[in-house]
Amino acid sequence: MHTLICGSLAFDTIMVFQDQFKNHILPDKIHALSVAFYVPEMRREFGGTAGNIAYNLQLLDGNPLIMATAGEDFGTYAEWMNKNQLNTSHVKIIPGSFTAQAFITTDTDDNQITAFHPGAMTESHQNSVNEAINVSLAVIAPDGRDGMFAHARECFEAGIPFLFDPGQGLPMFSGEELLYFIEMADYLAVNDYESQIIQDKTGLSLEALAEKVTALIVTLGGEGSQIYADGQRYDIPCVEAESIVDPTGCGDAYRAGLLYGISKGWDWPTCGRLAATMGAIKIASRGGQNHKPTRAEIEAIYTQALVNETMRSETFLAESSLTE
């Protein structure tokens, strides 16, 4: 059975300006801004929520099935997907369109100026969940607005449990619209900042939102994550990364681990630990799809993290008993 990944495919063109933006932007000339930045360093990454989640799920042998739209320039990305054994049968090419693209210029202070062209992503509603077969689980990740509505409704009507991951698509939806998604979803995943936006827009607390789904997952960056399920909160510790290189795509890697655990029927602490492991592996690599751990290496990192967690707990208990 497949896990259906509904979301975006995008090229990320990242340029590095070897100076500070503030040295070249005159505050009293903002009303007539005209600047050019010399960027001798540039790289192009394969990205998008669907691409990143599927890539990480494939590392786990999770059988992902991507449902997304792309433009006529998708050739190199398609080659990459085929090389990594990612199923492209539900990637629809939109004639006359570009694949979604982000153009990011970063300065030496890690400030960013980004321009995003949605391109073919806005036509994601041209795909239908009903065309996919042997699907047991799905995720509705940031994509074209109409497509997100259509795919969530189709999953619900087909009885396919799905994870709603609004992410950077949150500004597109009102509180009422977010509740529309949540009422149909089985799982909801957001980061700490996004959780506050959803609470503000819906007027509901995290606890109230958690009552509407089987599980509510909130990622907290370096502080780990929290899973609200079964009437309780599971605190998932962060897995120590080999190095911290680039957070781009870490949330997608986490969601891949989460989806894999759900598909296997694991308990929530185990799902959360695998998700945290995938995030830690990704952050040690630049870009969203350049890390290449084997399944055995992922298992080793997961096991070591579990051992470390147990040792910390035992140390804490020992220290606590000494102070009593």
C-alpha cells in the first residue's frame, strides 16, 4: 500500500551575497529602491513539500506516491526522482507553466530576500485523489489552495486517513476554512509558530484542537516536539544531529518519519522518535534532498538516540534521589 503525498514540487535557487544587505540599502531611499547584488555563489536544489516528504519516506522504504503538478521545465527534477526510485505516475505536467520556484538571496548575516513563483502549483486541483490506487494513508501538505481543498475532501470521502500539514500555506486560509480541514483530518502537524496562528485564527486552544483529531503534532525546533493524543501529551526529545548545516526541509523529513510510523501502527512515542531522527539526519546536510543515509544507518541513529535518552532519564532519576 502507498502513502499518498499531496503537495508541491519546486526548484530552490539559492544565491549567496558576500556582504550585508544593510550596507547596500539606503533607508532614506526605500521609496525608490533599486539595488543589484553580485552573487558569485549559486546552487539549485530540488524541493517542495511533496518532493521532500517523499524523498525522506523513500529512504525508509515507505512506498510514497507523489501527487503534484509541475511545469514544462520539470525534466531535471523528473530525472532526479527516477534516480531515487520515486513514483512520478501522479505528477501532472501543466503546459505553458514553470515548476514552482523560489529564488533566495542570502547575505553574510543569514538575512534572506526571497521571490516565489507558484507556477504549476496553482493547478494542483487538476489532480484527483480518486485516480490513485492502493492508498492507505495520505498527507495534505502546502500546495495550490484549490488543490488542498479538493484533495482533503477526496481523501475524507474515500475513507483515506490523512495528515493535514498547512505549513507556509496557512495565510491562505481563514479560521473557518482551517476548521474545515481539521474536521476531516485524522492528524494535524504544525510547528510552534504555526500552532499559534491556528489558535488565533480558530479561537481554539491546542487542547481543543487536539480533541478534533486522532493526534496533534507540534514541532519545537531544537526543543523537540509534542504529540497530543490519547488524552495526553507525549514530549518527544530532539535527536542530536551530527552537525547543524541547514534547517531547510527538516520539517518535511520529520513528517516522513511520522507518516512511516503511523503506517506501521506504532505508538506515538516511537513515531515521534523516528520523526525526530529523520529531522536530525536532514539538518546535517544542505538542501532538502541531499542526505543519503541507508536504512541501516537510520536504524543505528534511532537506536543510539533511544539509548542516550534512557541514560539521561536514569541519570536524572539518580540525581533526584540523591537530593531527596
